[in-house]
Amino acid sequence: MGKRLMERTGGKLCGDEPSRAALHEVVVSQDGSRAYISNYGGFRTPQKTLSVVDLSSQKALSPIDLGPLRVPHGLDVVNDKVYFTAEGSKVIGCYDPATKQVEWVVGTDQGRTHMLKVLPDLRAIFTASMTSSTISVFEHDKNADSSGWTETNIPVSKAPEGFDVSPVGKELWARPPTKTAPRATAVSGYTGGLTLS
């Protein structure tokens, strides 16, 4: 199934997404010129690319090949870089469009690392892993190992799928895939003082 292109303000439909790939999540560059789309594929036909669309011309550009990183899913854009999860490889990564390279990859050691949110100041990255039933908090720490990140895994109720983080990174709301399931609740040891509710 394709995706439709819509104006950010007013919601006017302005075309179809042209890449025709196994589309899933989508984010837009900070200047509004490009869309990045994770080509998921699931478990039977795992994919390893991100589609790129020029939004002014509505043309598909060359896809981003993530090499051995399989089943990309969650996406975020901060400081003109594209952050992603790769469920099939249990990692998060950062792609730099300026150099056209994956800048770094960090393992999560969690099952189905699904969605992610990056704080604007890069102080922390939050991920939700569905089969591990965890929220992970990656904190940028120059005293950490060579990855530059420390990881805190917080158990939550079963299969957190969607989540959001308050603007200052103090609260996180996680939600399982079923509408009737309760919200995930926990209190973490995250040094930023994160409370899950």
C-alpha cells in the first residue's frame, strides 16, 4: 500500500508517495524538503533500506541502503540527521544525509526495538522494544564505553508499541497495541528523572 502526500498545514492532499517500496514509518527533514520512509518488510520479507522522497518535485530519490541492518522501523530527525531502529538487528542507528553514511550504530540487546524518540539536545534517545516489553533510555555520556552511550532498560507492561516523551524528557507514556490494554507504568532510575505513566 502506498502513502499519500499531504500539506502539513491545512491537510490538503497533494499527491502519492512515489517510491512504491515496503513503506512503514515516515519523517520529514527539518527544512521540509525531503521525507525519509522506513521500508520494513516484516519477518517474512525483511527489508534493509530507507526510501527518500523529494517533496517539492514528489520524486523518489535513491534509497538509503542500510547494509546488514534489517527491518528498519522507527524514525526521528534531529539536527538534520536521521535516527532509526532496525528491529531485525536489535540496534538503533544514525544516518547523516550530508555524508550519505550511517554515522553510528548501537546495539539494544532487546527484542523488536520498534519505535524511538530523540531529544532535541541529543541528551537521550528513548526506544520501545515489543517482545522484551521494555523502554530503553540511551544517555549520551563521554565517560561511557566507546559507543558514547549508556543504556537503561525499564520493564513495562506487555509489548509497548507506541509511546511519546514530554518535551523536557521527564515523562514518557507507553501504549500496548491493543486499545483495551492498560498503559505501561513504571518509575526508572534514568538520571534525567524519567517517570513512565
